[in-house]
Amino acid sequence: MDTIIQDNRTRWNALAGANVFHSRPYLDYTREKAEQFVSGSQVLTDVAGKRVLLLAGGGGQESVPFSLLGAHATVFDLSETQLSRDQEAARHHGYEIATIQGDMRDLSVFAESQFDIVWQSYSINYVPSVKPVIREVSRVLKPQGIYQLTFANPYLMPLVLDEEENWTGEGYVLKGLYLDGEDFSQRFPIWSVEQPDGSVIKVESPHQYRHCLSTLLNVLAQQRFTLLRFSEYIIQKENAEPNSWPYFTQALPPYLGSFWRLDKE
């Protein structure tokens, strides 16, 4: 584990300890919500009995819908504290789950072609290169397996991190060059996590990297992934107030979602 990943492990443990949004386990989830979450993609349907890897997906959120629908979920995450939230959710809902701590670039703990689905929500931007991650996903997925990957819109990443500063009153200003592998934690060194009482806990920002769209798509193609579905994160709200978060997503979708099928023998 290199220095960057060690830093991110420490900082994500701190963020989880500060109760950042993605570390709040789903304790009121229902089967109906789970079905909407899974089938809403229009790619996945019945996941009962499927082996699902939630890659860098700790926090007690993403594992819940799959487990409630009868999938065999394994959560692999860098942060021990994040993984503890998945165990908390499992105890609350009454199912068992496997949690494993590790670096998403090294999945050697898993056998080849072990999983039917690899589900990776926003996390691939926390490593400097996508190649080792996608190569490992290709190895552990079964032939015709499904890979769900969400990542930052690479054209807008600086704006996503601080959209208010870039608001002119009429629109948003792009700053800097479109550089693959740029570490944005140098620009935004602190995350402020608001607490229920209104106080704020400040935590060092984890390393986050821009991955150019051409880099992502070419690596996925090289690993024999075929695109099934693509989406943009937009909050549909009529008459959204200018420079509000819904308005920002409608002007500049900050996250891109994708589903891929692994076409290997």
C-alpha cells in the first residue's frame, strides 16, 4: 500500500468518524426501495443468489439493497470504519455480509470469475490510475458479468468540488487545464462535515484524481467491456434556484454513471 492509499485510508476513517454523508448506514430501508434501486437501472432485474462485489463501496448503504433482495454481497473498502457501517446495517436488517479491507487496485484475495456483478459507485477517482482497477474487475467478474461504474464528470471536476466559488451570477467558470491524473486535493485540502447540531468538523481531503473520459473508455474497451447503459446525474427540480445544487446538476451534470458487460470467454 503506497503513501497515497495510506493517506486515503486514514482520511476516510476520519471522514467516517465525522459521520460524512456516505458513512450513514441505511437502517430504514425496505424491500420496495431495494427493488427500485436495483431495477431502476433497467439493466439488472432479479439479483437473488447473485454474487455481488461492492467495490470501494463501504458505508452501509450500497450493500443493503442487494442483501435485502437475496444477493450474496461482499463489500471491499479501504476504510475499516466504512466497513463497520455495512456490518451495522447487516445486523439491523438481519442478514449476513462479508466485508474485506483493501486497496481497489489489488483484488488478489478473490478468485478469477468469482462475481456476477461488480458495483462501483463514486470511488475510482480516489486512485491515480484506472487501469489496475478495471483490470482487476475484469479478472474477478464472470463472463457476461455486469460492471456498474460511476465516476466524476472529468470536464467539471474542479466545479464539483467548489461550485459556489465558480459561480459568476450568470453561469460557472471553468478553471485550469483538462489534465489526466490531476490530484484535486491540492486545490481543496479540507472537507467540512456538518454535524446534527450545526457544528462543523474539518477533515483533510482524501486524494481525488481527474480521469479523462478517453482514458476511462479506452481502458474499459481494452478489457473487453461493452457499454450497456450511460446516464448523467441530474436532479430534476422545476425552477431550481440559481446556484443551488439542483440548478448546478441541471447546468453541469457532476457525475456519470455506466453499466458494462464483460465479453470474455
